[in-house]
Amino acid sequence: MNGTPYRMIAARSLEPGPALVVVSLPGATVRGIVARVQRGWTETVRVQFTSGDELILQESAMIGLVDQVARGRRRPSAEHRR
């Protein structure tokens, strides 16, 4: 574990925002910031990233959500923890 704070959520719970989303697919991993989320009629979620990439996922698909604020923070060094 690399210490990066993340959580797993179902695609149906995804909302646009500053968090980094990580989706592992066969042969590729997609990482990006969500620009738009559209729920479909057939239990699907269309996710558009700020990069222009687009995925259509099942509502129940689990995706990783990385907290951008916590990612930017640095751990205090040993001398600053006193």
C-alpha cells in the first residue's frame, strides 16, 4: 500500500468533481477527473473525463476514488512531528 487515501464506490454513486477516478480494465487502466456523469436507462453510467475520454460502466461496477486534497498534503518529517 502506498499510503494514498482512496475509497471504492459503485459507479452509480459517482459525481463530477475534483477527485481522481481510477478504473482498471482488461489491458488498460483509466485515470482521470470526472467532468460529467450521465445515468442511462439500462443500468449504465456514462462517465466523461476532463481529458475527453469516455467510459460506459454498469451501475454496480466498483471504481477507485482518490482524494485530491489529501494527495497534495505531505507527511511531516520526523523532526516536525515532535
